Amino acid sequence: MNILTNIVIVIITCLHVGFLILEMFLWTKPYGLKTFGMTKEIAAASATLAANQGLYNGFLAAGLVWGLITGTASVKLFFLICVFVAGVFGGLTAKRSILYLQALPGLIGILLVLFSA
């Protein structure tokens, strides 16, 4: 069960590294514009906010890596809860798909940590 838990955490970590790259580096590029359905003007006006959001996603990924390296369930659980809360908030306030891309994997990770402890 612990191996499955760690695999799920690695997947979630990779997702958040991907979010970081999208929001910090690709926001105003064609791929970012297409992914988020924005015009160049909207992307340019919101680039600083997106970079800030990307940085937070990087911190979530770093925390999950820390949990994987130390093997500490409480660290994993804390950052998975942060992922879940951010996903629910984003899903309710920004785009519903965030519930499935961020909150659901976070919830699965939380349950796996709790049941493997």
C-alpha cells in the first residue's frame, strides 16, 4: 500500500510541476493561451498573477517531494490536504475541471496516506 501511495504522490507532484511550468513560463505562449483559452491581451495582463500561482504550485510539489524523501506521513498528509483545498477552491471559483485535475488526486492521496498508516 505504501508503494501505491508514493506512486500517487509522485503523479501529483508531476502534475504540480506541470502547473508551475504552464503558469510561470507558458502562460503567454501559444500553448498556454490554448490551454487556458485566453487572448494575448488577457494573458499579458494576468501574467504576474499566473506566475505567482505557479510558484505556489511549485511549493506544493516541493513539499510532496520532501514528504517522499523523509517518508513522513504527516508531511505527505499536510501537503496533500493543501493540494486538495487549493483544488476545491480553484474548482469552485475558477474552473470546474480543477476539481478533477487537482482536488480529486489530492483526495485520493490523502485517503491512501491515511489507510497506509
